[in-house]
Amino acid sequence: MSEEMRTFGYLCPKCGKPVMGTRSIFALEASDAEIACECGGSVLRTEYDGRDYRVYVPCGLCSETHMAVCPPDRMLRGATALACSQTKQFCCFIGPEGIVEKNLRELVILAEKEKQQQEEPEAFADNVIMYEILSELKDIAARPDGITCACGSNRCGMEIRRSSVDLVCRDCGARLRIPAATDRDLDDLCCHMKLVIPGK
């Protein structure tokens, strides 16, 4: 009978592959279970103390092992998901095979995105300050003659860098660099009602 089986799924922190294993409810009640990745780098373990289950989950998102306590009705019926305490994302699924497989596929995609974000550091020195600076510049630019160039032009563009924004005159090419990395940079900009690019 299919409802007597439980499938466990997690992402191996060592090789990054999804791991699935199925155990019968009888086996889970009778003894501790282990579901290992074929790379040998991780093992999901369950322990039953007669009242609750302890599930030790190797986490493919943060590479640590999480321990969750599950009452039998959560462990042996329906579908359940256990979360990574660091990322707050689900890192382990327990339930019918089809549901676990579907969630595991989505977890693989999520883990890939997390990895890319770690490899590509933040685009800006401080995202919040940069967005505040850009918002302030937008407000200044919206005022009549808010941003002008000493050459007489009021046509200007913006080049956004990691820790600054360059205002560039479209007519003479002159630049004015606005630092955009600290609270002080933001305070300095907020003092200006207008900005003038020093012309060439």
C-alpha cells in the first residue's frame, strides 16, 4: 500500500545533488533510518524516542546539519517541510514521493540562485544608501534647473558605479561625481537643492 511509505528528500551540501529515499512507516516506527547521498558526503538520519522523531538534515543551502523535532502525525502523514535556520528556506521534504520530488526540483533551482548571489557580491557598496541617493537625485532633477552644467546645458545623464554616481553633461561631457556609499554621502546630497556639473 503506497500510503504506508514515506519519502524523504534533501539537497546534498557536498555534491549539490538532490537525494531521495523512501522508507515504510513500519520501519520508521521500528528503528532509526538513514538516507545517504551516493557521493558519501552526507546522510539524513531519523531517530524515534517513542514520542517524537528527531530528523538530522544535511542542508544544501547553508552546508550545516539541522535538527528538527517532529511529532509522529507530522512525520508519518501528509506532507511536511523542514526549514534551514539560516536562510529560512525549506531544505528537507517528507511525504508522498511525487510531492517530495516536485519540491526538491524547486529547491535545486533556489540553491543555484543562492550560490550565484554568493559568488557575485552586492552590486553596490551599500544598496540602501545607493537607492536613497538615486531617489534624491531624481527629486533634484525634477526641480526646474535642478541639475545643470556650467557650460549652460541642462541635458545630463547618469552613470551608476559601485560606490558613486556620475552626473554627465550630454553636451560637453563634463562629470560630477556623487559619492554613494555612506550615510554622510546621503546627508551631503540632501543639503543640495540644485547641482551644477563643472563644465569643460
